[in-house]
Amino acid sequence: MEVDEIQSSLANLAARLNRFEQRAKSTLFSDQTTMLDNLRLSVNSVEETVSLLKNSTLSLISWFVSEPTLLSEAVVQKQVTSLERNFRQLRHSADTGLENVKKLNKESHDFDAELESLRADLQAINDRT
């Protein structure tokens, strides 16, 4: 009877572990995709800023416009805002991904503890026979 209970518990654990594995893979894939997308946005913002500075766009704008300081400041502020937003999104996705990994790691340890308990129960039965 005890062996049947352990076998049933083991089957239940295996089924839960399969569901966990699918959920973990999905979560990690989603987090990775989000982080890479946000990283690309951040890289693009930096590239745009470098291009803007390298090509002296601000100098050209200043030459054509009667109020160059205001326009130059507006262009720079737009780039700074874009950089800040994209890096903030990147930081948020990295933090979210890290928290998800911590949760998955804890669940994995819980499964391991449950499996160890079943192993100990089987060992106890084996020792008695």
C-alpha cells in the first residue's frame, strides 16, 4: 500500500514537473525576447544620438534657423528623453526577468525537496523489507 501511495505521488509530481517545465520555458523565452527588444531600442537610441552628434545635425539646424538655441536644445532633449525611456524599459525588463528566474529557481528547489522526500520514503520501505 505504501509503495502505491509513493507511486501515485511520484506520478503527480512528474505531471506537475512537466507543466512547470513548459511554463518555465515560456516565461524565460518571453523575458529574453522582451529584454532583447528593449536592448535593441536602447542601442538604436544611442546610435541616433551618436549619428546626430557625428553628422553635426545641430550645427546645420542652427545655421538655417533664426532661433538655433531653442531648436538645438529641443533636438538634444528629445534624444535624451528617448535614451532615458529606453534604458528605463531595459532595466525594468531585466529586473522582471531576474525576478522570474528567482521564482522558477525556488519552484525547482521545491520540486527537488519533494522528490527527496519520496526517495526517503522509498528508502525507509526498502530498509524495512
